[in-house]
Amino acid sequence: MGIYDTIKERALAEGFSAMGVMRPDALPELPDRLATFVDAGRHGDMGWMAERMNWRGNPAALWPEAKSVIMLAEVYTPDHDPMEVVGQPDRGAISVYAQNRDYHDVVKKRLKRLGRWLIEEAARQGDTAEIKVFVDTAPVMEKPLAQAAGLGWQGKHTNLLSRDLGNWFFLGAIFTTLDLPVDEPGRENCGSCTACLDVCPTDAFPAPFQLDARRCISYLTIEHKGPVDEALRPLLGNRIYGCDDCLAVCPWNKFAATAREARYEARADLVAPELAQLAALDDAGFRAQFSGSPIKRIGRARFLRNVCYAMGNSGDPGHLPRLEALALDPDPVLADAAAWAVRMIDRARV
């Protein structure tokens, strides 16, 4: 068995769902693609994209000694319908990936275990290997790299799709000094389907295969720190952390693989949490409720900002006492969101 097959066998044994390999310099068009996205302002206030464009747009510049990039996929396919909660205005819709443990921690530990094994295996075969592992937080454009490594293709919603996995999977990367055989790049197979574009509540796709983050609910509810534009607030519905609409409607999900990691199974209290219960969380309650969850990263004020928008969109006057209290919160963005929600509910009652 060659080194590539040995690594793949080990990767699958570690719990990954698929593996592919590409060269760090296999995407010469990447810098221009990224520059076009940033120059158009479609990255919103994610300033780190502009600040680290040289590395993000050129994997070879991130670590010049690397000769191969091992891309790995880890499935988190839900065992419930993620769109069901969207029709429940008294509940909050949380993106599937955030309904249990923070995937950054889970995937990175798995990558490190595989990386340590790779170093030992290379030494056993009389070679020397160095590695660096990356999961989402580093300046690595995982999706185009994964397509170049043959794991799938970037669909019209810009997320990665796979014939074998659907589109519910995380990506991780191991850069290595080993010179490994590479895979054929993935080929686009969306055809004439526009389901993901048509379902987007905020029209965040200016064209197929293009995303304007400034209108994306995932960006607005997670990355965006200030008030959400008032014209967009009603379009958020009850989505309080992320959005799965474009992923959930993809026809390729009929081939989706089953999640193997128990830590991705949805917590019962996060599948369809009550807005009223979430709005009552103080700082300590928020930290306890979301311990180990990626939601904890955005903090109570930003999360409750989203909850207030959802309450306003519900039109339920039962939320008014709590909203009126939150309108006095010392955080100006949260206070603004609560005051807006009060106005929306009052308007709905007229």
C-alpha cells in the first residue's frame, strides 16, 4: 500500500468521511477571486479577509515549505429537518452545526492526531515530515482547496457539495512537507438547479456561485457586530444564529452521509429553543447554556440582539415586558434591537 492509501485509510479510521490531496500552488486564480470579492465590499466588516489576503489567496505563501495539502471532510448531517423550526415564530432557529459542540475543537483534535501519526509513519518509512493543521480560523480558503483536492465542488450557494456526502460537512487541512500524489479536482454538478438561490430569504446571492456576505443571515447573525440594517431585520425571521436554508434545500442531500460523531448530534434544547427563555439569560446563564458551543463566541449581547429581532418578527405581545427591559440594556446594539422589536409588535397590534 502506498503512502497516499495508508494516509487515507488512517484518516477514515480517525473518523473523517473523505480525504483528498492538492498542491499548494494549484489555484493561481485564487488571489484574483478573493480580490474581486473584497474590492466589491462583499466581505462586510470581516476586516481580517482584507488584512491577510496574501496568505488567504495563496496557500503556497502561507507556508512555503509545504509541498502537499491534505484536505479532509467530516460529516455533520442532521437527523432532523432543520427547516421545521423556521415555521415556529415562538422558537429560535439555530444553524445545525452549532447545535452541539464547537466543531473547531473536535476537528482540530482529530487533525492533530492524524498529523502526529503522519509524522511517525513517514519516519517509519525513512522519510521526514513536517505538518501544520488548520480549521477555519486560519487564513485558508478551505472550500476552493477542497474542490482542488477532489472532495467535491463549490455549488451555486458557494458551499462545498459532494456526490457522496451531500453538503453537510466540515473541512480541515493538513499542510505537509511530504510530496504526496494529488487528486483530480472536483467538477461542478449543479446543472440548472437554483433551489439554493431561490430559497435565500435575503437574496444574498448576486449571481450563481457568488455570495454577498453583507446580506447573508449567517454573516449578519454571527460575524456582524453592529445593528443589522432595518430593512433586513424582518427577513431574518426567527433565525438567531446562522442559517441553513440554502444547505437544507440542496437536492444532493439525498446522498448525504450519516454523521459518525456523537458530539455533532443536536442537543434537545438547541433544536428549537423558546425565544422567551433565551431572552431571559443573564451573562452567567448565557455562558452556562452555551458552554462548549460555538454560540458562546459571539457573546450574550450579540446573541440576544438576534433573539430580539426574532421576537419582533413574531408579533407576539407576550414578549413586550422582556423586550422593554432589554431596551434599557447598557449595550447600545442590544438596546436598539429590543426597542425595534417593541415597535414591530406594537405596529402588528394596530
